Amino acid sequence: LTPLGRLGLPEPLLLGSASFTRKLILKEMGVEFTKFVRPIDEKALGDRSENAPRELVLLLANAKMDRLVQELNENKPDDLPEPKNEENKGWVILTGDQVVTCAGKILEKPESIEEAKEFVRGYAHSPPSTVGSVVLYHHPSGIRVEGVDTATIYFNPEILGGEGSGILVDRLIKEGEPIMSCAGGLMIEHPLTQNHVDRIDGTEDSVMGLSKDLVLRLMQELAEKLAEES
């Protein structure tokens, strides 16, 4: 059985994210999903101060969820799949957000190649941390659960220092990698980047934007809350 099927939750999952890595991680987990995305103005929300990364990623993930719930409640979306099991009617929706923190600053997606190089240059001396949120929502019950997972990456300063950061970014861009759409310009899953890493405190999937452990814990929590209501 799939993770949702084992818990008696409706399938497929509605994924409120266009992230390639989140899709990849869900596939690795055996979670059947379909993309269900509506854009929001993320830059207009939240506090980017250095003390608020956890609050920020939860705020943004919940804002994405609110937009999708509004769509389900007010419209009849034409991009919803057929439910896999008629016995488990409804939908489970997943949204998430991630930022990178480094030297007391919150780093989101770089706005230029030079900014991406600046971000990566700083990682040689100040280990960056990823802060990622996950929100799960069950429709139509309205039950919502959420959580945050963090990880810290320690790069080899001798390899990444000096011109190493610029060379790494240039090589990733030359290979067509979507570094500009990654928080902090951080593509830890790429072999070129991994060559610069000494160790990770946490899990690689968390760094990539979706903690498998957190998703499974939240699925369990959602199933338990649904059982309490029934």
C-alpha cells in the first residue's frame, strides 16, 4: 500500500507545489499525487527579519493552502483527478515552503546570477541551514496539520572558498540546472554541489525541500484527527 493508503487517507494527494524536487521526493516515497497549484504573491507576505524563518515558512505554506482551499470551496476546478478509492472521498492537499538561513539572514530564491554567487560564497565560512515547512489539509473536514524541519550543511571552505563558489554556480547554470529557482541558490542534490560538502546535520531530502519523515508524521497525525471526528 502507498503511505496514504495505509492510513486510509484519500488518494491521490493534491500537491500545491510546482517544485521538481518535491515531486521527486514524493515519488521516492511512493505517494501518488497530482499537481494542484494556484499562484500567490509570496513577497508580499511575512517578516524577513533574521529571527523569523520558522514563522515565515509556516505563514507562506499556510497562505498557499488557504488559496487552494478557497479554490475548492468556491469553484469546481477542472484540474482535479478522479479519486482512487470511492470509499475515501475528499482530498488531502500538501503545501510547503523553504528558506535558507546563513549568517543570521534569510535567503530566498536569488534574483540574479551574481546574487546566487554571493549566497554560495558565504557558505564557505558560514554553514547554511534550510528551514522547510509542510502543511497538510483534508477537504472537506477542514482538518489541518503543520510542521517544520531544519538541516545544516557544512561545506569544505578550501574547495568552496575563493573562486570556487563562482565556478560552481557557473557550472550548474551551464548544465541547465534551475539554481535560480532554489532557495539560497542551494542545489545540494547535484553531484557538483555534493563534491563541496563535508557533512549534513539533518537529511538530504529536508535540504532539498521536503522532509520525508515530517510528511509521514503529519500524514499519521491527520489520519488520527480524522478518526477522532468520525
